[in-house]
Amino acid sequence: MVTSSVAPDDPAAARGISRRTQSDIYRAGISGTRPSVPVDPDRLEAAARRALSAEAFAYIAGGAGAEQTMAANRDAFDRWQVWPRPLRDVSERDLGVDFLGIRRPSPLILAPLGVMEMAHADADLAVARAAASTGVPYTLSNQASYPMEETARSAPGGSRLFQLYWSASDELNASLLARAEASGCEAIVVTLDTHLLGWRTRDLDLAYLPFTRGMGIAQYTSDPVFQRLVRERVRMPRAAGAPGVKVTPKAVAAALTIARKGAPLTGGGLRDGLRSPLPRAAVETFLDVFSTPALTWGHLAKAREWTTLPIILKGIVHPDDARHAIDAGVDGLWISNHGGRQIDRSVPTLAVLPEIADIVGGRMPVVFDSGVRGGADVAIALALGATVVALGRPYAYGLGIAGEEGVRDVIRNVLAELDITLGLAGLTSIAELDRSALRPV
């Protein structure tokens, strides 16, 4: 377990962010300077739509099926209202929380989002720097655009967790977790709900999956076990009658992208990637081993053999699964329906948060995501029992609009609204924020 200490990602500036944000914006406005990204969540999404390619926006913004789960996640917040409580001294407020044995400057963390190169060339590196500068832990995606070691070097003072998509190769799983521990991650987040890829209609309409272009697989191509699996695949005889790819300008562009992304395998540049069979084999190997629908509770015990880090299970929505996780001795629960990307008409996460929080009873941290767009949403989730709240799509929108600065400003806006909501509810610390601060609609 992580021992109690001062968070390495707790710069002095982080504690004052929420108090300064409004005044900084208004003072800058005197000179005609506006925020790098829209503050309003709907305008933020609209600006990202304009900034991103059609494929990138569909991948980031889209959900499963008719996207009813995405709508339900948002509607669940509409069932709660914050009680304003004036005439209380709220001149000093503390957003700090304890999470994984460390005092954090705020209850916000960044959820793992894959293929961020679709939003910005600096991808995970920019997100990690923005998170570190605001004192917010960043959950590195297993589907990242940069290897975890490079991301760690880009923000050495940052706090990081690592998300594991449980691969069909146990040897690969063990290697990824060993690398996460060696690169300074504080916990492993095992994502449970993507053992089958969701029916994502926006991506299907565009016939576009970034992994088939070699994007979002940097954690794999940089891994020695995965590299060995790729070389073994190349040595295997090609199956007779294997489907080919029709040569079109888009197919050529895809081939160039795959060749560039294959540099860790070939050790060379674009020309070497085009000549070598390894980059294409890497994509095929990834598609084969990415996940396993055979994953069960019994498999999770193996993770204890692969790492000494705390293990958090992500994708818990049913109360019985929460009880099972507690019995299994994991170190934390992450209540999530993958932002509505996996099952259409799924149970919204906020609807089950109070019941699962009651089951946990403070024995382990409860992380919450799905549907969070602003600081008032964070306040409601905390009041209903979350230990920390994970932000997803909004920071990806900020990345697509303004890179690192956009991510940082999205984080600051969320924290500022949370701080103001806390004060207007008559509270001075996150510890005081409980269900008595809310009114059900």
C-alpha cells in the first residue's frame, strides 16, 4: 500500500487555483484576453467539434448505441440539487482529500482516455504536464499515444495511476504492471467493462477505429513482451486467403501512419517502417491480445503476483459486484459505465453511487466517473459518497482546442466551480460535504 506522505503533485499554486480563476479571467478581459477554452461545458464541446477531425470528435464524444447511457448519466445529476446555506463564515475553504494514503490538494483526478494523439500531437505528454501543474493525479491510459516512461519524464513531479486493459496474454499484463510500478505509478486501475468493444455507432458510421491505424498502442509497441509476440507472429506462415486491403488514398495514408507508429519495433524511420512487416503485425497482434471475454473474478488474483501497487477495479456498477470486490480484497472501487461508451441503456453511475458507497462504508476509496462536466457535478458526486471524482471528455476537448493550456484551464475551471459551490453551500471543506448538502428532486 502507498504510505501517507505529501503528494508530489502538490505545487503551492494548486491550492489557490480555484480562488484566483474568476478574478484572473476578468482582469485579463480588461485587455481583451479571453480564456483559452470556453468555460461553458456545451460551448466547450462545440468548440472541440470545430477543432477536431470528424473521426477524432466521433471517437472522443461518442457513446454506445443510441447514446441513451450518455444521456442517462447527465439526467441523473438533474435529480439532485445543492442546498444554498448563507450566513456562514466560508472565507477559508479546503478542497483537500486523502486518496491512496496521500493528501491531495483537490478531489479531482483525470480518467484514462486513449488515443489522445487524435486531439493533439503532444497527447498524453501535454495532459500529464497540465495535471501535474494543477496537482491533479492523471490515470495513464493503456491505449496511450506515448509510452508510460516518456509520459513520466514529461511531468516528473506529477502523480500517476496506470490503467490496465486485461490482455489475453498474462505475460504481457505482468510486463505492463512491472513497467507501471518502475515508472512511478501509485496504483493500478484494472478496467473491467471493455472485455468486448462496445457498439459505438459514430465510429461505425465512419468505419474508423484508430487502433487499426497503429494509433493508441504505444504502451504495447514499447513493451518487450509485446515486441516478442509481434516477431513471433511475423515468423508464422500467413493464412491462405487472408483478406487484403483495397488500395485507396485513405489506405495509403493508414499505411504511412502504421509505419510511423512502428518505429519502436523497427528501430528506424518511416522508410524502415514501410519495408518491415513488423508495424502491420503489431496492429494485428494488438487486435488479437487487447482484451479477453473470458476474464472472471478468479483471474484478478494474478494481479497481486504482478505488482505491489494498490489495485482499483474500474467499471463497477452493480452492488453485488461491489460486495464481491470487497471480499476479493482490492484496494479501491471505480464506479463507471465507461462514459456511456460500452452499453446503451445502461444504469447511470450516479444512480448507484449512494448504494455502493454505503456498501463500502469507508473501507476503501470510491472513485466516480461518467457524466461529470463541471464543479457542481463534482460536488454532488462527493456528497453522495465518492472519495474522488474523475474527469474525462472535458479535458480531451480542452486538449483538442488549446493543447496543454486547454487541459490546464479545463481543470482549473472545474476546481473553481467546485470551490464556489462548496462555499455557497455554507461549507469550508470537502469533508463536510455529505448528503445533507443535497435535496433530491
